[in-house]
Amino acid sequence: MKKIIILTITILLISCGKDEIKIGFIANLTGKQSTLGIDARDAIIMGFEKINNEGGIKGKKIKLIIKDDGFDKNKAIEGVKELIKDDVVLIIGHIVSAMSLATIPIINEKKIIMISPTTVSNEVSSKDDYFIRVSPPAGYVISLFAQNIYKKNIKEVSIAYDLSNKTYTEDWYNWFKKEFEALGGRINAFPFDASKEKISREFAKKIANKAVILVTSPINAGLLTQYLKQSGVKNIFCAGWALSPEFIETAGEYSEGVIFSSNFDENTKNENYIKFKEEFMKRYKRNPSFSSTHAYETIMIIREVLSNIDDYSSDSIKKYILTKKVFDSLQDDKIEFDEFGDPKPVPIFIKIKNSNFITVRNL
Amino acid sequence: MPLKISLKRLLLINLILASIIPLIILFSFSNIWVKKDISEEVKVKNDIIGKLVLNHIRDYLDFFTSILNSILERVESKDINEYIQKIQKDIRQINQIIITDENGRILYTAPYDNDLIGIDLSKKEYFVNATKGKEYFSNVDINIATGEPSVYISKKKEKTLIINLDLKELKKIFCNNEIEYFITDKNNTILFSTDEEDVLQRKNVWFIKNKEEPFSIETYFKEKEFITTYIPLKKMSWGLTVLYEKEKALLPVERISRSLLYILVVVIIFSIIISALIAKKILRPLEHIRNKINYIATGNYTTDISLNGIIELNGVIYDVKNMSETIKEREEELEYLKTKYEKIMNTVPVAVMLVRENGEIVEWNDYSEKLFGFKREEVLGKKSPIIPEELREETDKLRKEIIKGRTIINYETKRKTKWGDEKYLLGFYSAIKIAEEINIVIAYIDITEKRILEEKLKNSLEESQALLKEIHHRIKNNLQIISGLLYLQSIFIEDKIAISALNESQKRIKTMMLIHDMLYKTRKLSHIEMDVYIKKLVKTFFEEMISKDYDIKHELDLDRIVLPSEKASNCGLIINEVINNSIKYAFPKNKGKIQIKLKDNKGKILLEISDNGQGFNKEEHRKGIGLELINTLVKSLDGTIQINTEKGKGTKFIIEFSY
């Protein structure tokens, strides 16, 4: 009799149940700022497809639930709440720091892990919470960037920073200002909101200086670069946010010589990155951006964590990451988390040469 | 080899074979066949819809290419700006019209945007790929001004003309609520879809199978699976994908599957219920019956098995009860028989034992213990200790013969006791089969005392016989003396009558003497063989007592008859008297023939003495001592006498008497 019951239950389970791990992803997927969100989404889809095709994690397939925060805080909060309601194991997101900052209180309240591939804002650094990020906080990179610009004998710069991603850009601006002014430099600040204002030639003229630093999205930075170069500005620097092939497309020939602060090296010899890049190219017919790369690194970390813990509770995930600390990356150096879930920065600079991103250690 | 399977397993196999497997097979086949048919149907439908949509799109894009070409034709004309402005204003789907120089720098835009003049588009895909020959349709691109996804149509002449189409506006033209489809660029990014979000999010579609074949789209795409048809839009290097939601298409299959699943679940539930009922109504009672049988096997025959709802099971319960009662009766009978057997075995004054072919003792009754002094436990499983050494070989041989089937009764033998003395025994041996083993049952009757008594009797008999022989011998000798005295007396007597009387007496004494002589000489002291006796008597008579002047022949016809000595003596005297009378009176010429017959006539003895003499008158001789004596002797024999005589025709005495 017991055998009959067991058989029945097994049949019912086979016919009714699906063994899967739900993982949420939220990023800005629409609008002018959506490029990096889409890059991350495509890398994540590719990563989870690969895991599922290889049999899943402990035999369980990953079910990815995607939400668009639309670069809107309210939509971001709503999206995260929906994902929590969908009973996801963890959330990957957001891509821009402003959105991350808006939803961190919710994930901490609900005790659900959120791993951001690209949030670099220093505002979320050194906090023992449920927020973990794969990109290192921008502070150190920005400071180094400021030092190198100053070393190029540029004592005065204009900084145009986009308030649509205020968390990131303001943070970026403050760090740079602090370091650059400490060195003796002078800064002309030009905050603007790309979601509300048109990027105009007039604005470009306003910010034109010996050196201009653009802290905005790839398209906006690209367009501004054209305006600035046409106005005679020779030294254009960009924050890592603009580091995307879309920048070159938008800036055209004026992209030549533009320098980016970054912790992403497209020219790394890391075999895993090369393989990832090939797969990404094959699949999407475009090069992966830093956003795609960090998103894929996030998948690598999630795969390792979920493969090595038995219960998928947020505390177990967090404990594993903070205990293990060092994870494989797609860059030259491994990702090394501190006790707050922030990785150690490995700063580099990127320069555009012949429409390609070239890695440089010093400016 | 017999199949061993439990009823539980049989039920489970029955459940699987009879319901689950057929349902699963039905489920699988219906899924495969119906899914295949539906997929084919959807493919055809998709194909038709796709072609219709394709024509619509071609017409639509042809409209824009014609506009593009018309602008290009007028690009050097004076009114070009107004012309472009008008077109841009009138056609909502056009976001922007751009004219660039050969290096990709913007010369003109509509709507006019001074900021964009001079902007470098040389790295843009739609500029790089624009040719003089034909229109180029770009991949999805973010409009530099609006930040929305859009596509560009570009063509080169001296200058390059670029028209930017608003993808959101395209929806308003293509939208059809009944069908779903999308257009992808060559990077598989959706540039138009019936679902606007697909475009806005620049979703990328991963084609699992070859684009020319129906394929499924990854589940991440709207988290659904679709049956799709891909039609390439070669002119634009785009592709049209017509979607039909798999779940929707396969709804009938789902319904069939669900129905089958419900049936399966119902069947399984029913099977479980039936199995549970069977378990309750059959297996448990069977277990109960089994326990009871085990209980019975332990010797407790109280069967209080309650009846069950199953008729066949009740039959089994009845059978078990009957069996139990029968066993009980048999057991009692067996107990009675056992007791009887043990009592008989141990009460009978016969030593009974059961031995194996090899002589090993398996049974040993009380009397055996008593007779031979060995206790049961001393001999059981051991070779018999009572066989004397000198009889061992003989006993082994005997045992082999008995095993072969010979039964031996009244076999006199001897065995030794524990104390060493010998016992004379009368043995009975027979083979019996007990549980496939042939054993020998032996019964010994103790005849030791009888044997001793017999010995004594034998000795006593031998002494008596010797004495009796001596008596006969002495009687014979005395009769010899009397006969001699009578003879001597007759010599001195002259009276012929007296001499005749003395001779008659002498003959009679010889007749008796002959009896005693025979009794003395024979082994049997009480009986006389009459044929031998009569022969001797007749011979003695004719040789010693008849004068040689007589020519009397005699003829004997005698059966072999044995008579007690007294009857033999009387018989001899009768024969003596009759022959004597015949010789004296029957043959005047002293010549004749006498016949003597002694026959066993149906359990009676017939004595016939006849002569061929002159016969005699019965009345005249009636008072003679001879006939008187004959009648007396016949009477003493309890017999009858018949005298047949006729003058000149001889005489015949017929005497009949019992043994």
C-alpha cells in the first residue's frame, strides 16, 4: 500500500511540480539611459541560459524574472516589490546607482539580497546590509582619475554631471572635486538633467573649458563630445558610465582621444572574458560593455554561491559571499569583497584610439 | 521455476498495467500526435498571416523609400527645405529627415535643429552602410534627439539622405489584435512588435532553431513559448516573425492532457481506494487467517475467525475452520492412536523394536527394556547391543533379506541381555516404510522357559517311550511264553477239540504278540500301520500256522491306514478269526483263495475278508466261538459287520468301523 501511495505522489509531483530557482532582474530597459541596462540584461539572459543548458544548479533550472525600472524611482520600488512578491531568491540590479539607492531600504526591510553589477556610488559603501555589488565603489577610481588629470597640467576643469542619475553623478562629482581641489585644481560645476533638458550646443558652449569632464550616459556624453570638440575643447574626460560602444557611435570621429575613468578593461587577456566576449558577439552581434561584463560576473558569483549552499536564504547567500570573499572575474584581477560586500577597486583608464577602447594605466 | 509474487505486488502491477501505463501511453501519444498536427496547422496559419503582414510592411516601407528617393531627386533644388519640412510635418511616422555631407556631417535636419548641424554621424551604422544603389534599413538605434528606439532608412547620392522612422508610430499602422508578430533587425533586436515594450526594451530574440523552420523562442521572451514562423525581409535584412502562443495553440492538447491527468488521478485514487479495500477486505483477513493458521500450527485449534464480506474469503475461512476441526479430530485420533500404540507397545509382553537397515535402533518398547535390561535412551540411535557375536553375521544377512521384502515369522533365535545371560526368542521380522525410510519391525517373544520345559518334556517322553517299549517287549515275550506253554500243553493233550482250542488260542496270542512286537519296534508306540501289520500277520499265519497240505492263496488290497494299537489289535484278531474259520471250514479240498481288503471309505475303515470256499450256514455257525468272538471284537470297534455267504459261492465278511 505504501508503495502505491509513494508512486501516486511521485506521479502527481512529476505532473504538477517544476523544480526551479527564481531570480529577479531589474534595470532601466527603456529610454535614453537604457543602453547599460539592456547590455546587462542581455548578458544575464545569456549567462542563465548557459547555466540552464548545462543542467541548472543542483538540477534546478533558473527562472529569470525581468522588470524595467524605467529609470524611475517609483517604478524601481514597484518592480522590486513585485519581484519579492514573486518569491525570488535574490535580485540582480540596478544598473544605475540612483535606482539602487531608492530600493535598498526595501530589500533590507524584506531581507532579500540584491546584487548590483554596476552600482558604484560611494553612498552605499561600507554598510552591513543586504546590498552587494560587483563593481567597486567609484571613490578610489575617481580620486586616481583626478590625480592623473591634474598631473597632465590641467588645473581647471568643467564638470557636467547628469542629475537624472544623481546618486552616481553627484557622488562622482563630489569625490572628484574633493580630490582635484585638494591637489590645487579648480572646478566649474554644470549639473543638468538629461531626462528633462535637451542636450544643446549652447550648453556645450557653456561648459567648454580647457578640459571638460562628462558624467552622463553614453549617448549624452557622445553628443556633448561632438559639441565640445566642435567648440574647440581638446581634453574631454568621461566617467565610467559613458564607457560603451554607443559612445563612439554617437560621438563619431570626435570620440578620438576621449579618456574614461574605469575599472573595466575591455582589452584584458582573461580567457574567461575573451570567451564571454565571443559568445556575446555571436549572440548579440555587438561588443559587451562594462555593464554586460559585470552582469556576467554577477551570474558567475550567483552560480558559485547557489551551488555551494543548501538553503537559499538571504543570510546564507550573504554569509557565503562575505566568507568566501574572493571570486573569479572576467578581468585581470579577481573580485575581492570586503566585509560590507563591496569589491576592492582595480582602477584603470580607457582611451579611445581609432574608434577602439585602449587600456592605459597612466594618463 | 514457479513465479513467486505477493498479492500486494500483483495488485500494484495490475494497477500499473491496467490503468496507469495505458493512460500514460494515451497521454504521451495524444500529446505527440495532436501537438504535431496543431504545430503544422499553426505553421500554415502563421505563414499565411506572415505573408499578408509582409506585403503590408513592404508597401509601407516602399512608401518611405519612395519618399526618400523623391527627396534625393530634389536634394539640390531650391525648395528642398520646404519640401522636406512639409513631408516631415505631414507624415507622423517620420521622426526626422537628415541630410549629411559625404563625411557624415549633418547638413540639414527636419524638423530643423541648429544644434545638430555639423554633428558627425560617420560612425553610425546607417551612414556607414548607406549606398548609392539602394536604400539601407538600419538596425534599431536610439534616436539622438528623442532617446527612443528608432530605425533609419538611408541612401547616398552626392549627399546622404537619412529618414528616421518612429517605431512607436509604426505600431499604429501594423497593429492587429488578433495576431502577434515582430520584426527584428539583423542583430535580432526587435524593431517592431505588436507589444510596444519589446521595442522600447530593445529585446533581443534568440532563435533556437534554424530561422527557416518553425522554432520556439526562449522562455525569457515574455516568459512564454511560441510557435513561430520566420520570414526574412531581404531588402531590409530584417526578419518578420509571426508568433502564435504555444500555450494558446496547444490548449486543446492541454485540455486533453489535463483531462487524461484528471482521469489518471481519479484512476489512481480509485485504485488506491480499491487497493485499500482489497487490503482491508482481503489482505488483512488473509494475514489474519495466516496468523490463525500459524496459531493452529502451534496446536491451538480454537478458530474464532470472523466472517468477511468477500464470499471467496468466507469460503477460505470456512475451509480453515473445517481444516482446523478436522486437524483437531485427527490430532485427537492421532493422540488416541499414539496412546493406544504406546500402551500396546509397552503393555504387550513382547519385545518390540524398530531398527534401521544399518541396525540402528529407532524404537524400543518397555518390554524390551524389561527383557534385555537396556533402557530406551541407552539403545536409541545405536546398534543393537543384544545380538550375540556369533549371530552378528547371520543377523546382518537376515536384515538385508527383510529390507528386500521378506517377512520372517517364528524365527527361533537367541539374544543376550545386559547382564550377559541368553534369552531364547521367537522372532517376527517385517519391513515397514516410515516416511520414505524402510525400517525393520522386530517382535521377540520370550520362549526361554518354554524351551527349558520342552527339553524336560522331551527327556521325559523319551524315558516313557523306552519304558513302553520295554512293556511291549515284555508283553510280547510273555505272550511268546504263553504261546509256547499252550503249544507244550497241546502236545500232551490228545483230545482233538482241546488241541484245536489250544491252537486257536495260540493263534490269537500270536496275533496279539505281533501287535506288541510291532509296537516295540516302531517309533510310534501307540499306533500301528495297518497295511504293514496285516501283511506280517497274514504272512505269519500262512507260514507258521497252516499245514503244508493246504494250498490256500491269499490276496491283499490294503490302503495305508494307521490305527491305535487297541483297534489294530481287535482288527488283527478279527482277521485272524475269519481266516482261521475260512481255512477250517471253507475249503474241504484244502485249496482256495482268501482276499483281504482294507480301505479308507470316506473317513471310515472298510475291512473286507472273503474266500471262494463252500460258504456256510449262518444259523449253524452262529453259536460258534469264532463268530461270537468276531461279533464281540466288531462291537468293541463300534463297527458293523455283514456276512455274505451262499453255499458253494464263498463267504465275505464286510466290517466297517470308524478311526
